[in-house]
Amino acid sequence: MAELRLSAERRDGSMIVTIAGELDTVTVPELDTLLTDGRRETSWIILDVSRVDFMDTHSLAIIVKHWKRLTEAGGILVLAGARYKYTRALWITGLASRLPMNDTVDEAIAAGPGQRPSPTRTAPAPKPKTAPPGPVTT
């Protein structure tokens, strides 16, 4: 069974929701509940996804739902610490260029609630594959 750890804290007018583990069909209802409660308290939510090990399309749907609701109410949802290897669905779906993203929570806080998405944010280039060690034969 997938493991998920969630925590929330208030800092500098924002609510930081830290996600660690796997976001999937089984675990995402917990995130949905936390974000719903968070939207009642603030209009600026920072999702710290730096410790997410897996993210499926169900979790993306929940993130999009809360992003849209915050935006419609004049608020903002920001992602911090997205690692392409584990959150590539953000890039595949185009969300990485639509949501404000920062490398760290501290950068997200420094940028403030007025930040906008970077349309030029692209997925990291893949690392070149190297030949396995061993003798070269011709």
C-alpha cells in the first residue's frame, strides 16, 4: 500500500502543504481534504512536492481543482521543489508551464503571492545514457 505523509503550516501569510510519499488514487483524498480546509484559511497555498516519490493523474486532477478554485477566488497555488523524475506528469500535461513553480519553499515565499507561472519552464533535459562497463568488442 502506498504511503503518504502530509503536513501543513502557516508562514508569512501562506499555507505550506508538505507532501511526502506517493500521491495516487488511494492517497489523494487526504490531500484533497487538506487543501479544501486550507482554502478556507488562506488564499495562498504552497505545495511542497520535493519529497513526492510518485504522482498519478488522479493527484493532478485534485491539484488542478484546487488551483482553479483558488484562482477564481483571487488566490494562488504555487508548487515548490518539483522533481521531474517523480512529478513528470506536471510537464506531460503542460501544468508545469501554467502553475507558478519554485525550486524551494523559501523561494516561493520570497516571490510572494503575486507570482505568475513561467511559460518557459521546461522539463529538465534527460541525462545521456552511457554504455555499460565491460570490454568493447568489434
